[in-house]
Amino acid sequence: MRGRSLFNLGSYFGLAALLLACGGGNPPATIPLGTSKVSLTIHDSPPSGVAVLSFQISVTGVTLNPVAQGIGVPNSGPVSILEAPVNVELTQLVTDRAFLTAGSVPEGTYGTLTLTFANPKLTIQNNSGSAIGSCANAAICELTPNLVAASATYPISQGLTSISLTISPNTPVGLDVDFDLTQSLQSDLTIAPFLTITQLPSSLSLQDQPYFAEVDNLQGEVNNVNHVDRFTLFMNNGQALTIFLNNTPGYGFTPDSGGLNDLQTVRTNTLLQLDGTLVATGVYLLQTADQAKQRAEIVGTVASVDSPSQFHMVMHDAFPPITGIQVGNVVSVTIPGPATFNVAADGLSLPSGLSFASPSDLMPGQEVQVSIAGSASGNATEVITDQITLRMSQIAGTVSATANTSNFTLGNLPALFTSTTIQTTVVPETTLENLTAIPLFQNVAVRGLLFNTTGSPTLVAGKISQQPAGSM
């Protein structure tokens, strides 16, 4: 079951849409005659070996290539469907997908997709027992790896079979890019992008509204609010997304939220519709406009807990953007005195006995949101905080044991974890993606709230998705 948002969007009937836009506030464009909409998402298959704490890369080009036709048969030629570069942080796409683009493609038959990349940035924790390149053993290293190939062409597949993609007028198509970090990250820490391109099924539906895929955790600043059906979300990766809301009258927001307003920071979950648009299914307030003026917030993964008053984290996002801190930077966080600890449950029912109330509840692998109260030394990557919020982590592993339908043991964990297993709890709001049951001895990725409990950590699952065999 899907969790509820802070903002009550009411029922899912009559959902409108979200569209990639350069400014915002515009309704979906008319699809040219003789064409159909092709939508593209991207996600990550997690790596093994070193603990990859952050990996960001720019997608600078996407071209759909036609299959060679017979003599006398017209060929439309390659079609570019990416209007502007998009930065993606792949460690946050283990259970989720990012929205890359949606473009109109002329009718015809297409067999391959060419993607072009630039500016990879990598942060790892080297637990291999020896130095890897310039990264010493046991060190957390920020690297700018070389791209072995900036551009490559990949076949389109359906399952394990390569296919030719036939585009017919007004017949939408969804494609997904699986960026496999296990295969892409070479032993010398260079990057040779290894991708799998698959066609998304169009049979999914929510309350009779068909869609290709869930695109969750879109985070950014709200602008151009139209309280009837939409707002624009400006994201730190350069995208500006027009988010369409439920057009049912009275979708509203909870009274204590004060409504949806410009300059708020929110996180939204969406569905990719068949026409290349997306629709919001949940909107979660992260920061009011007034709070954004007073304090910056950073979100990232706890890499080490050094003492009751200090830990290190690897940043994945900041709002508003902070001069001197970039995605992948290692940030030293000091807690000089009493601090407030919160849990962003996002509608999950938390079992009793779980605590996130003091520095002793921090552990490596947790995703946290840190409110910056100041700088420890004038350095942007050394901050002071008095407020920490537990957010959803994304963890890949192998189901090593199941106790019942609500609990299972997750093993074969990333090297960041000192524990060999995590006890995972399924709650009524947990979403199973492409699964009907917990697959014993199979690879899965779990998005959930990670608690530092006695014995082994506890992960309250918000979403569980099956991973390809051999991905761990």
C-alpha cells in the first residue's frame, strides 16, 4: 500500500499530470501528427565491493536510432529526445527512478538508443583492505573518474530479448535506462557506462489511470502555484518540472501546513503517464519559505559516527543550494549541545520500540536531513546542527531468511555497514514493486527508515523492489 503524504491529495481519481518544462505553468503540448510520445526514465543497479556513497553523472544526449529499412523505404533518421542535460545521482535511484525526458518521435521502427554522458563524480568508502588508485584503505574519497567512453549505443530489450521498437502515431512508449554501477565501475575506478535499455509495460494502473512507472522523491523549490491543478518544481539538478495535481475540487492541504505556496521546498512522488507526463500522488513539505530564508538543509548518507558530538555524511542534496558544498562532498557535522531528532515517516506505520532521539541512534547507512545552524570553522563542509531528521535510506542486499510475511533478514550488505544483516519489517504501507511475495535468497533493494537497534539494525520498508540476478 502507498503511504499518505503530508498534504492530503484526496483520492487518486481524475489525476492530472506532470510535464518536463523549461519554465513551468504550461499545459501538455500537442503531439505533432504522425508522431508518438517516447518517455525515458533511469535507475541504478547497485555495485558490489567498495561502498559507493555518491555517484553523479550528467546525461547530455539521448538519441533514438531507426532500424535500417529496405531500398526505397524512407528513413526518418536518428531522433534526439533530450532537450537539455540532466544531472542524476545514481545512489538515490536504487529503488527509485529519475525522469529524464519525454519527446515526440516520428513513426517508424527503432532498434537502439545512444546516450552521451559527462562530468562523473564519485565518492567511495574503500573497505577493500588495500589502496585503490589514490584512495587509501578505510578512507572515504571524493574522486573525478575518467569516462572510458562518453557515448555509447545500446539495444532496446524486452526482458532478455532485443527488440525493434515500432512507433505508431498516438501510441505512447516508455523506456527505462538501467545504469549498472557494478559493470560500469572499473577496477582502476574509471567509468565505462554499462546500460540496459528496456521497454516499460503500459499495463500498470492506479484507480484505472494507466501509467508506465513510479517516479518518486522529486525534491525542489515550489514556484508558480496554481491551486487548481499544478505548480513548478525547480530541482537542483537543473530540471524544472511542472507538477500537475489531482484536479478533483477540494484536493486541499492539511490546515496546519498553510497550503502549498511559492518558495516552499517539497518532495513529491509521481506516476509517469502514458502520454509522457507525470502526476503527483504525494507531496511532502520539507521547508517553508520562511525556514528557507533562515536556514539551509543538507540531505545525505551517514558515512561514520565519530563521537556523540560528531559524524560525517556524504551530501546528496541541499536546499536552498549552498555555496561551497556539492553533491558527493563529505561533510563534517558537529552537534555541540542539545539537538532535536525527528523521523520523516512519510505515512509509514512505525512499530513500537524504535528510536531516533539522540546521537546514540545515529549509524552509518542512514539517510538524514541536517539543519545547518552555522559553520564550525568557516568551511562550508564543516557544519554545526541542532536538528537532524531521519529520512528514507535505499539499501540493496539479499533476502537471507524470512520469519513471516512481515519480517525478513537482509544480508550481503554494502561495505558501509558494520553489521552483516539488517532486520527488515514490512508494514501495511509497504509497496512491493514487481513482487507478490518476499523472494528468499533473491537480490532486492529496499527504501525505508533505518534504525540503530541492538543486535542488528532495523529497516522499516517503504518500498521493496527485486534486483537482477548477479547485481550484488
